[in-house]
Amino acid sequence: MAGPMFTTQEEAATLLIVDDEPHILSAMRRSLRHEGYELLLAQGPVAALDWLDQRRIDLVLCDQMMPGMRGVQLLGEVARMQPGAARLLITGGGDDRLDRDLDRLGLPEPLTKPWEDAELKETLRKALAQVRSD
Amino acid sequence: MAAHPHVEAVRILVVGEADESRAASASEFERVLGRIGDGVEIESRSPHEDLAKDFVPDRLDLLVIDGGFGPQAAVLRQLDRLAGFGPPLLVVLPRADDELALRCFRAGADQCVCVGPDFADVLCEAALELIGDWRAERERGRVEKHVEWLEGLNDAIVNRLPAALVVVAADDAVVSVNPEASRLFSLSPSQAQGRALSQVCPEALYRDAALGDLVASARRGDPPQARRARLYDGERLSRAYDVQAQKLDVEGRVLLVLNEVTASERQAERIDELQRYNANLIQNMNSALVVVGPDARIQFANPMAERLLGRSPGELVGLAIADCFAPEDTGLSLLTRALETGERVQGAECALVARDGCAVPVGVSCSPLRDAPGRTRGAVAVFQDLSEIKQLERQVVQNEKMASIGQLAAGVAHEINNPVGFIHANLFQLGEYLQDLEGVFDGVEALQQVIAGGGDAAAVAEASQSLQGVAEKIALDYLRGDLRKAVEESQEGTERIRHIVRDLRGFSRADNDRSALADINECIDSTANIVWTMSRHAVTLVRDYGEVPRLRCRPMQIKQVVMNLLLNACQAIVERGADCDVPGEVRVRTRARDGGVWIEIRDNGVGIPPEVQARIFDPFFTTKDVGSGTGLGLSTSYGIVERHRGEIRAASEPGIGTSFEVFLPNQTNTDEAVVGGAPQPTPDEGAR
């Protein structure tokens, strides 16, 4: 599993990472800096929606608990605006309605904070492979 | 004069003019008539006076009319006036005058006497005779009247008294019955007469009163006895009689008196029933009932009272009620007041002290005991054992605390997981960075060795080149900057976690909450910190703390109230949804007022619908989704504030927001019992 799987015929995948906590974004960028993705970072739903307006995005990784809009709501928007994008949620807990919403929106099991570095990378790769094969 | 019959206490009235024209002078009458007996009283009156006004006829023995005055017609007029007055009339004429005497007799005189030689003797004789006759006549009259009275009495007793009378002959045959008995037997008197008592009397009555025995016993001359006969119609008392038998004469006749007492017997049964009912109620009621006399000593205690106080039956009676309370307990002062002023007390909470010294929490209601004129004769106190309720209440408080803590924990977990998330990721990266840096360290070491080994310029340049290559490969410039950033960010993360944990620690002490002097602002602030930690995404917290006194309270319970209110406020803001333009805001305000502290927690959330507002303090009432609230938060808060003798109230307008106000009084001398739970030793507060 050395190196990105899609480098052969495709340009670097564009990832949008959304979290109201800037240190999370910072840690994510650190972690993913060698993965060969183009990383777009948004500190909150408003910034995220801006990016979605402007860029084609392959994958959105989004925090669940954010001021103004919950992650599942934002991912609902993502599905409407860019149906081809993979959608992933990351949560620190504290939302007991989440399970219901995941089922409703057909989202995969979310990542949890704190995350393992390898698990994060693996999940992103798999999710990208999934949307690319569709 | 001894030859004359003698009479006593004679009253004679002489009617005559007070002048010389009289047949005999007043003094002469007194002298003559005074001889007829002992204690003769003689009075004189003018013929013009109204005698009926001064004299009662029955009290006079004789009326003497002195005919000496005026013409004959005047005498006759007097007679006419006095005839029929009552006492015998004796006319004294100044001289013998047969014709006048005759006319006098006709006019009603009983005797006429002329003044003459034997006047004194004749007068005395005539007077005595008339007096004797008159007295005899009066006596006869009295006897007749007495007989008449007796007959009336007999009639009243036999015929009108509501008692059945039966005379029974020696052979038990009925001799006579009165109308009441005739009604009782449903037989006319003549039908009853001659038949055996057992045949005429209703069987049940005859049997129940054992009339045969009763009559026989009376006939033997045994002391009279009374029996009560009760006749039933099914379960219901139909009639009751008091029966007495009395021997009448030597021939063995017996009088039976049957008095109907159905009404009073029914009343007695009813009273009996009521008494049994009351006794049953008092004996079996689930509350302790104690009657206290004016001397503040127990006069009566029901079994529940004995059980509650750990006493054996009867042991409480005579005990001073003060011995059943802890010294200076509120219950005692309430009871004392009820005794002194007759005031009623409803549902106050206090504690009784059982024999073993254990305090029993009770609710007390107390009302004065009054006698018929309305004077206070003591007090009735009813105690409701609250031990179980208190226990449940503590459980509810505990459950609710757990529920809020659960709710809180979910929020707090999120807040801790965020920093832990990036700290964890950063540490992993720092490890990678370190690995990259190993290459730099190796390069530096190699360069040092080349220099120390006196290597030539080319060798140094090569080593330096190699180090440069490593630095470029690992992007050392970036790494250097990011290394510091990663460490700083992680440090900030641990700092945040440290704060959250510090605030949470307060709640971990919830189980050993004791009454203490607490700074209300501090209580609110530490609670607000935690709640805000989890709600900061949606809510701005505005803290407006006034100068407030430290209050004696149970700080953890107060924190729980504040937490419930803050959680509700944040929830109300979250429920507005994402579209709301106005930023969510919760204002917390404290002020010293009304001898205590007012806490206001105001939000601009969804508000409480008016139809729900009255129920928000009800237990288990919730508008939250099933599973997200126990519905006990506000009712528990209400209970806590009430136990602090404070006040909690809400004002809300849908779409505008809600404001909760909590008042906590400054209870400097408050005992532990007020704030709930059994007294606990107070340890060193500073040790916490």
C-alpha cells in the first residue's frame, strides 16, 4: 500500500476538510501532507459551502458538531451540490441523534476523534476508490 | 268564753263607715271578735274602697258589714257588692229589724246580728259558725279539686303518655290496656281484655323482653327491673322498648310499662357505630395521630404514633410533647402555637425523635381541639411519615443528577475529544518528524566527524552537501516551523482539557454534598463553564454577577439547579434551528435583594408554549425527545429550591425566550433538616 492508488491516470484528488476547530484542521494537514491530495480546509460550514461553490471536490471530511449547522446537514448539502463527492463524517461524540441521521443519509460509519493516523489515511483511500469506481 | 269553739289564724274584714253612725265601733269589733280564737286579725275598710284589690277571698275567713251607716239601701248596696266575693257575709244591724234582716238575707247575707244585750256572744257565735262552715266548705273544695286533678293526671298518664300500660292479673290475663298498648298489640282494649299476655303481645317483643319472667318476678315482689327489648327488621332496628313491671296489689296484679325508645336507641346505635368507625379510622390510619392537652402533654396517641416514635402501647400518654421533638424543632413551635392561639397548621415539615433518638422526618398538620363553647382544649396533630418519601426524593435527585451528568458527559466528551484528537494526531506526526530529523542528526554528526578528523575541504563540502540533501528531502524549513506549531497547538489542547476536567471535578463531589457557606457566583460560574464548554457552538454566555452574600446552602444542589436551567436554556436555543439570525444568548445575572440572592437565567430560545407553562415543574413532564430528558430536571430543581426555602419561577414567551428566576434566602441559622436529608457531621470545608 505504498503511495496513492490513483496517481497513474488521474490528477491529485481534492479533499475538503471541515471543522470549526482550527487545530484539528492543522493536525489533519500535518497528517496528510505526504498523501498527495490537494487539501482544502474550511473552518466551519460557511467556508465549506464557499469551497463547494467554487471547486469540484472528490471527498468531503466533515466534523459533526459545528456552530450553525451539523455535519450531517452539511453533507446533505454536499450530496445536492456535488453528488459525485465522497462524504465522510468525523465526530467527537455528544450527538445522540447521529445514528438515525447516518442511516437516513446513507453515510458510512463516521471516524471518531481521536483518530489513528493509519485509520484516517486508509478510510480516505477507500472512500476515494469507491467514488472513482462508481 | 272558753265554751266557744276555738279557731286559729283568723282574718276578719269589717266594712263600715268611719264615723259615729256605726252599729259598733271598730275597736269594739276588735275586742269582741278578738276573743274567738288565737291570732285573730281584724281589719277595717270603708265601704267605698275596692276590696277585691287588697284582699284575696280565700284568705279571708269572714266579712262583717256594719249596717249602722246610712239608709237601709246603703247596707243592701254593700251586700249586693260583696255577695259572691267569697267569704261569708255577716251583717250587724244597729237594732232589731226583722224586715231589714230578711232583706239582708235575700241580698246574700249569711247571717244578721243585732246590737243588743247579748251582742258580743251572739256575734262571736255567729262568726264562729260562719267561719267553721266556710272553712269546711273550702276544705271540701280543695279535696274535690285534688280528686279532679288526680283524675286529670291519671287520664294524662294512661291515655296521653306515649307509653303502653298493661295491667295483668295473677293468672297473666290482661286486665286493662291503655290506648298506646292497644295500638302496640293491634287490639282494641276490649279485645285485649281477658286474654293471656303472651297471646296479645307481639311474639318477638314478648320473647326478647322475657315478659313472662318479668311479670312473674314483679309479682313475687322482686326489686323492679327494666329491660330493653330490640326488634329487628332484618339488619335494621325496627323498634325498641324499655319495659318495666311493677306489682300493683296483693291480688297479684302487675302493671307493665312499655316505653318506646326506638328513636333514642337508633341514635345510640348510630353513635356507637360512629364511635367504632372513628376508633377504627384512628387506630388503623396510616398517619400518626396525637392529641395534646393544654398542658402540652399527650392525651391520646394512635398505634401509628406509637410505632413511629418507637413506643409501646399506652406509653405515650402523659408524656410531654416536647420530648417527641428535637430541641427547637419547627414542629414543636408550630404545635405550641396551635395550643396557644388555636391556629391551624397545614403540612409543615419537621422531625420527630423516636425513643432510640433517631430523627423521623414527618409532615405535620395541626388543628385546635375545641369544646362546645369554642374554647381551645388542646390540639390534634397528625404526622405523616416522610422517611420513604425523603428516600425516594433523594433517589430522584440522584437519578436526575445522573441524567443531567449523562447529558453533560456527552457534551463534555465532544469537547475533550476535539483536543485529544489533534494532540493524538500531532504526537504521531511529531514521531514522524523525529524520524526525519534522525537523518539530519546523522548528517550533522558525520559533518562533525569530518571536521574533527581534520578532513579536507572537499570532504567537508561533501558531508555538508549530504546534510543539505537530507534537509531538503525532509523539508527541514517547513518542519522547523511546523514542529513548534504542533507542540504549541498540542499544549493549548492539553490546557483546554485541564480546564474542563477541573470544572467537572466539582460534580464528582455531588454525593457528599453538605450544607456549607457558599459563594453563589462561584457556584454558577463553575457550572456555567461546563455547560458553556459544550454549548459554545451555538450559545454566547453573558455573565452579570452582582455583589452577593455567601449563603448557607447545599452548593452541589444549587449547582444542579443552575445546570438544569442552563442546559434547558441552551437546549431552547438549539431548538430554534439553524435559520435563526439572532445569535443564541444566555444571560446569567445575580443580585442581592429581599434578604437573599436572586439568580436570573434568561435565554432567547424557542420559549415555552403558554399551555405548557403551568406544568413545567411537574415531575416527568418533558417536551424533550424520549430519551433525552427524564422530565425531572425542573421538578427536582423546584424541590431543591423549596428545601432551601427559596422560590423558583418562570416567565416565557414563545419565539422570544424564557427567563427563570431563583431566589435563595440568607438563612444564617438554618439547621440541616431544612435543606433536606439527615444531619451529617460537618468536616473541615477547606479539606475538600
